[in-house]
Amino acid sequence: MISHEIGFFLLQHGISEDVCEKALNETSQFFRRPLSEKMGKIDEREQIEYAAEYEQSHQDSTGEMSLYGRLRSTNPWPDAVQPSLRPAIMEYVKRVVDIADQLRESMCLAMNINPREVDHLFGPFDCTDPSFWSVKLVSYPPVPSHQATTSGEPLQGVGAHTDSNFMTLICQDSHSSGLQVQHVGGGWIDVPPTEPSILVCNIGELSEIWSNGYFLATPHRVLRHSSNTHSRTSIPLFYNPKLDAVIKPINTDGLMWHRCEQKQWRHKNNKLLGGVGVNSFKSLARSHPNMFQRHHSDLRILADGRIVRRDARDNASFVLCGLFVAPTGRIGDITRNGFINIARKETARDVSSDPIIYKTDIGHESNHAWEQELEPVEKIVLLGERHSGTNWITYHLQDCFSHGIQVTPHYSRFKHWFQKEDLYRGATNSAVVVSMFRDPYDWVWAMKERPHHAHDHIGLPWLEFVTKPWIGHRGPRDRNITLVPGMKENVTCFSQFSFVEVMPCSRDDSPKRAGYADYKYELFVDGSERAYSSIIDLRRAKIVNHLSVAQFSGTKAFYPFRYEDLESNGTELLLSLLERATGVERKCNATEPGREVRHKEVPKDYVEWMNKYGHWDVEAQIGYHRR
Ligand SMILES: O=C(O)CCC(=O)C(=O)O
Ligand SMILES: [Fe+2]
């Protein structure tokens, strides 16, 4: 066995080739059916998943059903549209599970242990408590010509991941390629298309736990090559011990091998879980977060992969896989804790009330979740406009977390500015973002008193300040840019703004003024070179923009907070959310609750003006209302 560095190998299996071929043919026939029959929609890959069937739900010894016990269910086969699918796949599963049983014996022998010592962890195929296998029928559509890049770069089929189960055996397409395995150096090795007489085998995380690292779960991915003219079909069989089995490391003292370093991509929160049931349930929740949320709305997954019942606080708001999901499904629902729920776009289609995925599903969603699982959280980012308490919180968070993770006021741009998803793509792959807001009456007044960056607004009486268009002027450098044809369109200004997004564009046109920083006015985010008509409109756009950061692909968790709540409730909630999301333990004390926030003393007619002209629909999304 050579699975210490790369847990992948090809196996000449000896089952009748007919069995694999039939299963592959039935699978590709199924995926050629019209969408209505497949009950899904095409994305990077289409998949349909079946698992070991159980007669009835299982009660554990305490009389209460374990949470993962919900996995015990039956499979809805598409017998009505393709009756030949079920027997072909079940025959395949049975034969491949048998091979997996034999491989498991070989693994025991390789580690000098008696195979009979682990028999109790696995169950015969046809019994009431079988080994918990699952099988995926997968089809990766070819790259459509309009998506093909000129360089022929492949598209993603499945992002890099390790399998969480014990061992995976795959009968795959003999024509179309795509599967790749990562070697310890980080590069990728192609698995060539293989004949049906071959099974591609790979070690899963449970084997890694069991063998104490002797066998390694190895990252792999699937690419969609534009050279593939047909869909690539594959049928991974995920072999597992019994659902109730708990896998513990064996004693490997007598074994000699070169132990690989823990891979960098394994985030410390992505713990290897030895319980087969909890591990499988975690995998389901992470691969299909939306569906999990829909069918198990009383549960939630913690950052470390454990699934628990919600407690009272979570009824207000919770984080699933780094996404904010509103229990009410509404956007901008403010909770007592002072943070808002933002419902992420739903990409999953509805499934029946069946608690487990046995229907065609969308690959995209699961790919995304896998990537999240593999990428460590890189940084805590703090965003917020001027005068929103961001400095205080940045220092506090640096104090608490810098020993374990970077805390920074920069995301795609510095904290105050409009954020843009496609800037620095790749540079920030996984950030936990804290976005701060301040009471609109106090914020506008504070800006009036000290308009950082907005030098043309210094020293104005309040009415003039709030009604003056939010616009600056360009300088000689900017004017030169406009004189050169094509330059304005191509130039990049400071903070990665384009020319039409900021005034001025050139750093030389942006003088500093003591106490007011450099001169800079942001224009409309839509690139029309229009200015916001006042600070109120700028504020509205900024709130919308900073909330949209929750949807950025690099945002793994998003916590909007009102400055006033942090002051009066203390920072305990924020710190515990960040600990959960990053896995880094704080080295500081939360601030004490009970600090009174004193609002600014402002004239009555200013309040009336704000009541009349503030954008209260958007303010309500972050929990601010008319006085
Ligand atoms: O399609 C394949 O060949 C592999 C798919 C895979 O890695 C998975 O579903 O875990
Ligand atoms: Fe896999």
C-alpha cells in the first residue's frame, strides 16, 4: 500500500465489467433526460445521490433519536421514468462494497492488525444495520462553446476537497477526463480516463483517523476540459462503517512510515470527526447548506462541523457555513443583539420533504461549500464609514485576535470606501467581515463637524452641509488624463477606483489637510461619473454596498454591528462570534456592557430635516428609525 503521501490508486477489480458499464450507461442515460424528469437544473455538475436504506428511524439507547439518525431513510428511485436504473446501480453498489470490504482487510494487514478486530464496525450489505454506503451518480456537462476560453482553460467541476468518508471507489468515464489528485508538493496529477475494469480508489478522512495518519485522505478535484466533447460520467461509491460506529486511531507504534505534515489547506476548524453518523451529517450540511437549512431548520452547524440544536439566541440569527441566513427568510431583519440577518441568495431548488438528498442536486452549491471547508479563514476585516467607531473596534480586535489571525481595516479597499467584489480577486479568499454602522443623526452630525476626506464640506452650517452635493473637484493631473484619448477609461486611481468612480483620481491632485486626511470624494458606484446629491445619498449607497459584502465570494462570515450596541451591550457577542468563525481564541476581555451612548446635541430642525429626508427604508435594514 502506497497511500502515505497520495491516497489514490487504480484497482483492477475483477467484477464483471458489465456491472460497471451498465451502471455508467444507465447513469448517462438518466442525465440525458429532460430536466423536468431529473428534477433539477444543470450547473457545473448534476448529481443524484442514494444511500444505504433503513426500514425505520432509529432510536438510540436514551430513547431519543440522535441527530444524525435522520440519515436513516429510504431512497426515492426514479422508477417511473427509468425502471432499469435502480437494479443496475444496486448491483454496482453491492459489488463495489464487496471490493471495499476486501480493501479494508488489506489495509488492516498492511498495518499489522487482525482484520477481524474491526469487523464489528462494519455491517453486512443486506442487514438492518449495514455499513453506511452512499453512491453518487454524477455527470459533468461538456464546456459550452460560449464559455470556452481562448486559452482553453478548464472550468471547475468540483472544487478541491477530501472525502469525509472511509474510502471512495469510482467507476468513471472511459473517454472524458477531468479528475485530478493533489500531491504533497501542491501540484495536480491527472487521473486518465479508465476502462470499466478499473476502479479509481481514494482514501477518505475516516481512514486517516483510523490509521492514525498512516493512510492519507488526499485532496482531489474535477475539471471540465473544453477538449471533452461529451459529458463525463462517474459513479463514486462512498464506503463507510456503520452509522453508529465511532472510529478511533489504532496504535501505530510498531509501524514505520514517513508521516506527512498536516496539509495547509486543512483549516483547524475543519476537524476530522470519528463518529460515522456525525461525520456524514456534517458532510451533508456543508455540501448542501441551503437544503440542510430547509429540512433541518431546528439544527445548526458549528464552525467546527458539529451539528447542534439551536438555542434561543440562534433563533434570532445564526451563521451556517459562514453565511448569514435569516430564519424569517427576510433581508435586513434586525435582532435584539444588534446584528441583522441577511438572507443569502437561494440557489438550491426545492426538494421534497424527504430529509436527505436523494434527488438531482446542483453541483455548484456543494462545490462552494467544499471550498469553504478547505480554505482557512485568512483574516478578520473591519469595515465602516468615517466616525463609526471602527478604530476603537479595530484596536480591540487586534488586541484580542492578532496572535492568531490578521485583523485589518482593508478588504477590497480601505474600510471607509465602497467595496467591490472583483478587486484583488484571489487575494482575499476567506475573510470574516465585521461591518459597523452608526446612528444616522449622530453620524451626519459628526461628519459635519469633521468631514474627513471631504475638504469642500469643512466648516459649513448644518443645512448647507446636508444639502451640498457630495462632489469634489479634479486637479491638473486629472485634467491631463482626460486629454489623452482612451486614458480615462484605462487608468486606475488610488484605492483601485476607476476614473469615473472618484474625484480626484490622481494622488497628486489629492492634497492632505491636517486633521482631515487626503482629499477624496467617491462618486456613484455605477460608473456613470455622477456625484451623490448629498451626504444622505452617499450614506444610503454605502449602507447598501457594505451590506452586500456579505455576498462576496471571499466573505466566509459577515457580522454587521451597530456602534451603539457594541458600546451598550459590550463586545462579548462580537468576540464569541469571531472565535466561532475563525477558531482563534481571544486573548483579551470583552468590554463591559452598560456603557451609555450619549447622542450628539443637535438642533431640533436638524432632527426634523433628517426625519423628512433620511433614507429610512435602508436605515431600517440596519435597525435605525426616525426619532
Ligand atoms: O467525479 C469524480 O470522479 C469524483 C467526484 C468526487 O470527488 C466526489 O464527489 O467526492
Ligand atoms: Fe471526492
